Amino acid sequence: MTRRTFDPVAVEALLRENDRIATHAQLRALGMPIKTIARWASRGPWQRVLPGVVAGHRGTLSRRQRRLGALAYCGPAAVLSGEHALEVLGVTGDRIAIGDQILVLIPWTRKRLSTGFVTVERTQREPVVSVRRGLPVVPPARAAADAARHGADLERIREIFGATLHQRRCTVEELREEVLDGPTQRTADARLVLSEVSAGVRSTAEATVLRAISASGLPQPLWNETVVVNGLVVGEADAYWPELGVALEVDGIRWHSTPHDIRRTQTKQRAYAEAGILLVSIAPADVLADLDGFLRQLGTTLAVAARRVG
């Protein structure tokens, strides 16, 4: 019979302390042979989580255990960023669902490869680290900016930035600084979304709409008009076709995608609908990105309205 060289009580205490997650190095420091660790993780009561990391059970890993495993794999000074850091920080939204991939930042001087559900990024910009729910995380602005560079598409970036800003977890300037001072790769969409919060971009979009409609063969509207129906103010339209019952708003809040703004948009749309007005609402970035598509959409709406009143 092989004699044990480790204390099972000490091993169990280590697992309890770390939510059943441990590294080979921690277990070996307690005297557990590497062959025993490998055997228990492959055929015994444990399971392999990541290279050099095990879980002290055979069941499904919780989200917290996956995060602990990712940090343990990356070693000292590792810190969560991206969407998982945002969730730990409490930045939530109705449409923000966290993906499986966990982003971990490590110092530039260390080397660790991405593997499994862990995306490792070496950084020369040492982050400010706080501990939340027992996990080291970067500040919200850094987490949101990093999330934008790692797999988030344009609409998702709008959701993430909108939730982070509207919950007052950071300022626009803090977010802008993180996007502009960080790595430039994969930041085009993040820069576009940042531009959408500025009045200048909205003004540019409005001017583009005015020139495009004025130069088109479409019916010409009243510009910057208060929409009044039966003596009641319905809204403030950037363009209004009273004879057709159509209003246009270059809507600078659409990108937020937070529950408050969704309700606000729905309330506005309901008010126009109850007044018998067809509302065309478009985000500034969408105008600038596809002007021809916008004009086609507007032309279709005006044609439908003309048939309705005809």
C-alpha cells in the first residue's frame, strides 16, 4: 500500500477556502504528488479546469469557479476585465448577457497563452485594481473599453457603454480616455459609439439629412418643427410632413439601449401613433453610415403615408 505524503484535511481546507478551485502548485505545497493530482483530476473525484488548475468536484463549474480558475491559471497580478469584470462590478442591463469567454489582464513582463475559456492579454498599462466579491477587477471604464475590443459587435458596444454610463459607473471622459489611450486594434466601433454621445456628431447627422432630403426628389418637410395634433404637442421633430402625417427624428439617445431609454422611446412612439403620425427614428451614426439606405427607408414611409391620406 502506498503511503500518503499529504494531509487530506489540509487539502480539503484549501479547496473550501477557494470555492473548490486549486492550482497544482498549491496542492504540491501541501505535499500532494503531481501523479496523484493528475489521477484525481482525470479519473477520481476532481476535474481539470485549465492547465495547472483543478476543481475539487466533478460537477458543472459555476461562473465564479470559472473566474477563479481563470485567475489562478494566469497567476499573480492577474485581474478580470471585459464583460465578466462589468458583471462583478454590478454593471447590468436587460440586454447584456455575459458570454463564456473570460478576459484576464496580466503584466507585460509575464507570459501566459490564452486557452479554453480564458483570453489572456498582456498589458503595459497597469490597471487600478479593486477587489469585488473576492475577485480582482479593473475599473468600469477599463472593463467596458476592453470588452469593446474583445468580440463585442457595434450594437453590443452600445449596450455596454450605455449601461456603464447610465449607471454612473464612469464618465464619458473616463471611457473616452480608456478607448483612446489603450491599444488601437479593434477600436473602430468603440470610437464610433463614443462619437454618438457628442452633440457635434448629432449636428453633423442633422445637417447631412437636411442636405440629402433637400437634394432628393422626396416631398420637402418643415424643419425643426413642433408637432401639434388637435392642439396637443406630440413631439419635437427634426423634419415634419404635416400633410402626410410623418415625422423624422435623428435620435441621439437610441444607442443607449438601457431599460429607461427603451421605455422613453416606446412612450414617444406611442404618442406619435395615438396622434396618427408615422415616426421615422434613426440614430446619427446610422445616417452617416448608410445615407442611401436611410433615404430609401424614408421614401417608403412617405409613399405609404401618401396612400393612406389619398
